[in-house]
Amino acid sequence: MKMQVSSYGLFCCILGIFLTLVFVNGCNKSDSTPKFTVIYNNELQAKHATQSEESVRAKKYKVAFVSKIAGIPYFDVAEDGAKEAAKDLGIELISSGPQVADAEHQIEIVEQLIREGVDAIAIAANDPKALIPVLQKAKKQGIQVITWDSDTLPEARSFFVNQVDYEAFGRHQMDLLATLLNERGSFAILTSSTTAMNLSEWTKWIRKQLDEYYPKMKLVEIRSNNEDMEEGYKLSLDMLDRYPDIKGIIGVGSTSPPAAAKAVQERGKTGEVKVIGIASPNLMRKYLKEGVSQVISLWSPKKLGYLTVYMVKQLLDGEMAYDGQEIPNVGNIRIKGDVVIMGEPIDFTKDNVDDYDF
């Protein structure tokens, strides 16, 4: 019994001494407390995220703005809008466009832009399919790709900045001509391209509206001038000679209505053959005032250029557009799937054409 008690007491004594030493040692050496690294903290995470976002926004992006063709008024004005947006947003803008409106020349331009290491390419495509391989090559190298004015197939880009809804605009053109012709008579279409998706889509919906609603009207021919106004003029003269009873020409593309109007005026058929279509007011002002053309439709190409660059900047910042979003200097946009729609077109007549300068 004594042995057990003594052992127990000795154990308690040793334990007490040990604990006392640990306590004293802890009090005397508080400066040796281990240093721990914080691996997660809401405040730090938020601060780092904010710094990261600010770093992205502070970067000066290099953006390429590629037109269908260089040197025609429509794309010149669109480029002005793009330059204005680039200045407002602190972007380095590279503007480019081929001398000939075809996919081959645009492919060469995109290849060069890839070599230059741009951050993004916004392109008005001359062909919806032919540009796919080179644009996908750009995407694989980390370059953001969007289309504007004229689209590619969806796999080649992130989204498309469209000036107007294809269907609504095409049907509207057919309705305008039908009203002028009292829904009867033959007409022709002069398009600026048979490969550009926007022109092809508008033409498709013109024909669909014709088939559905105007049985007494007839489309006699569709001709293409390849974005060449002089070629369009010659083609229009030929159609007027080939179809002497023709009552109207719809010009699809900015170079087509002025070409058709010049031919109609030269053949002495002002008022007899109606000329409508898609062109800028500056190109058509003379013909509208002289009664050669009755109405022309378009949107602001300057706003379209501005919107395109604004959308590119937003994409590079990791943000996506949303339906009803208000864009400075443009207005509220609509979103339809992977398409950004700028707004409604404007119809220009002799009465309002002087209100616009583009």
C-alpha cells in the first residue's frame, strides 16, 4: 500500500513540475510563437480580385478593325466611329481593309494581324465560310474574334455586332418598293456581293416577303457588282436595256443604289423606274432630291463602328453584353442569341435627307 501511494505521489509531483516549466517557458518566450501564413481571407481575396480587375482594365489593348473593302464612304464613316471609341476607351486601333472585296485578301490581312499579336480582331466578313480557318487560328493564339456588319458562321467568332435584324430589314425593303409600285410590276435586285452574309440574308428576306405577300410583282434578275460602283452602273444599264418594262431596282449594299440611280437617270427613266435600297444619305442626296430615288434606308455606320469597338473592349475586360444595355453615343442595344443588334434603320427621303451627314 505504501509503495503504491509513494509512486502515485511521485508521479503527481513530476507532472506538476513539468506543467509549471511549460507555462513559465511560454510566458518568457512569447516572441518565438510560430508564424502562420493566411491561406484564405475574404478581405484579402476581394482586394486581390479588385487589383486584378484594375490591372486588366488598365491594359492598353491593341484591336484590329477590319472592313470589307477600303476606300468606300460607308466603311470610312464606320472607321471614324471606331476611332472615336478607341480614343474614348484608351485602345490602340489598327484599321484595315482590302482593296478588293473578297475573302482571300481578308485572309492575308488576318494572317498579318496574327503575326502582329493583336488582342482582338473585329471583322466585317466578305465570306461566311472561307474566313473560318484563319479566324479559328487567331482564336487558338488567344486573340478574341468578333464580326461586325457582315457575319461568319458562329464557330469563327464570339459574337456578331449586327446593325439591324436581317429579317425585319429585308422584309421592309420589299414593302417599300411594293408601296411605290402599288404592289404590281417587275423589278430587279442589284447587290454589292453574293457572298457577304448580311447582303445575302437581306436578299433572302426580300424574296420571302415577295413570295408571301405580293403575287402581282415579279423579280426578274439579281446581279452583283462586287462592291464596285462603276460595275454596278454598267450592270444597271444592261438590266434597263434587257428589261424595258422593269418598274424598280432594289440596291442591296451601299454601292448599289447610287449605281442604279445613275443608270436610271442616264436612260431618261426618272420616276418611271423606282430606285430604293441600302446606302448612305450623302451618296444618295442628289438622287433623292431630283426624284431619281424615292427612299433609301440605312443606320448610322459611325455608331456601328463605335459600338463594335465598345463591344470588343467589354469582351477583353471579361464582360458580356446584355439585352437593353445602354451604350454611350449609340443607345440601347438588343441581344438575340449570340448577336448584338444596334437598333432600327432610318428611311431617308428628299424631305429628311439634309438632316443627316454621313
